[in-house]
Amino acid sequence: MNASTPPDVLAPLLTATLPTSICRRVLTIPPGHAVPCGAGAFDNCLVVVAQGRIGVHTAFGITMWFDTGDLIVLTNLRGGQLLNAEAEPASCCLIFRRDPR
């Protein structure tokens, strides 16, 4: 999927009923802001870019950019950040397993 993916294709990923062992959280990143990825915060997480353009900045200084409709799998991103360098808010849907504890 990419920026040309019709919104009706993304809707089931963002709104479907999930098994109780799976969580979904929407994260909005304001323009020009970054969200730190603390220890394990986004481990083994599927990310759907729902709006805008989101950068994944690693602790090694590498930044990769993803557009609306892109799917990202995040794991072991300790010390990294999710970025929004655009003039409009960016949002993504995080899908991950619930902590069994």
C-alpha cells in the first residue's frame, strides 16, 4: 500500500474488531515534533500510516520516511524516534500484542 491506496482499503485495518490479545492505538504527531521510542515501547509493532508522512529515526542516525497507507513493522527501535517534519499533523495506527502480564 502507498499514498495512492484508497482510504476504503485502509479502513478495515484501522477499525476492525481485533482479538482480545491484540491492541490498537492511534498516535498523532504534531507538525515538527518527534515521539521518542523508549525501551520496548514499539517492539514488534505493526504501524499503518493513516495520515501524513512519518519518519522513523534510528539510534544509528538513519531516518526512513513513510507516507499515508504505508505499513511498517517496528522492532528493537530503542533510542529511536517517530518524526513528523511536515506542516500538518501526521497520524498512525499502532497494532501490537497485549502484554500477557
